[in-house]
Amino acid sequence: MKIGIIGTGAIGSILAQKLSAAGHQVKVTNTRDMATLSEIAANLGAEAATLEDVVKDVDAIIFSIPFKAYKDLPKNLLQDVAQEVIILDTSNYYPIRDGELPGLEGKTESEYISETLGRSVIKVFNNILEYTLRHKGKPAGEEGRIAISVAGENEAHKKVAAELVDQVGFDTVEGGSLAESWRQEPGTPAYCTELNTVELKQALAAAKRGLAPAARDAAMEKFMNAKTFPFHEEMVAINQSTYAVNK
């Protein structure tokens, strides 16, 4: 596949590297100057592109940018992108980072993103930590494989998203429609808790929407108040214990 990735932060860069290694033709963009971007892209096994070019002549576009940055994208960015091109969104909303965003209240995060972009997105790779994505992928069928949920409206696009997830080493679980995608947002039992397929299905079903924001903020407070920033396993443990109140 030809894949364009917007954003080379933690998740975007790992996806670029892994998908390139899986044989896909990947191009990336970010807000850096082209010389710096070219160096980053080369290290990821990808091609550097401008924002306008990264969405051209591709089969899928992955948005992996801070949640607040979506509103600043060009309004016509996707106007010439064919409907069959799959749009994937990895982002999460954190008020402490993103501030208050008009239009978000009453919507799931991906409904808001879809409205902002003018295209329905597939929500995927949002409920996995950087370390997990980089180091904990396993071949299909291997015991202990971690699962990622995939939510969206287009079943064909969700199927392709699931294939990409499999190629980078993880199982997938049906996350439902975008209206149901709150079940994999920050603060829910399914969020960054390293669950297998059975456990993730149970976590998605058990989530209570009204409790998620408080659990999300409680976990962030624990991270920020720690004397030293938690190691990865400590982060997962904090997420599991804090988000369990949302079951």
C-alpha cells in the first residue's frame, strides 16, 4: 500500500518505521523544515513530503498529531482525496494539553475529528503506548499478543486498518461505530492497559462513559506527581488500576 502519515511524533514515527519494514511505500510530513524532515524520514525508511503532497496518490492517510492541532489544518486538505482512501486517526484528547475545544462537547473524539476533517475516520492505534507499539508486537497466533480496538463507520476500511495492526504485531477487536468509540478513549479500561483479545472485548463492553474523564485526569495527576517519571510497566499498572474504576 501507499501510506501517507501526518505527524512524526511517538506513534507516527513508529508506525512509519514498522509499516515501511512491512513493505509499504510510506511518506511522512511534520511541521519541521524540509531538510530536518528529510533526515527524519530517511531514518524511518520513508519519504519526506509536504503536507499537501503527503495526501496525494496514497491508499491510506494516518493522522498522528496532537488533538488540538486538527483545527489548524488547511480546511481543504482532503478535498481532492478520493473516498476510497482510508483515513485513520490515532489521536487522544487531553484537556491539560489541548485546552477547551469548541464543538467537542457531546461528541466522541473521533466524531469531532471527522467533522473537522470533513471525512469519516477510522479510530485506531490511539489506545496503545509508545513502548508497547515499538517493543511488544508479536507474530499472529503467538501467545500473549496484545489487542487494539478499531472503530469506524466503513467496514471495508476497518478491515484494512485491522490488517495494518496485524502487520505491526497486534490483534484487533471490533470497536463499533464512531459513536461508540468513546469506549477506547482515555480513562476507559481499554485505554493503554495492554489487554489480549478476550480482555479487550470485556473492557470495551464494561466501560462507563461518564466516568472516563475523571479517571483520565486521575491517571495524569499520578504521572505528574511521581517523584520520577514512571517506567513503562509502572505506567501500564497505573492505567490498569486507575481506569478499573470505570468498569
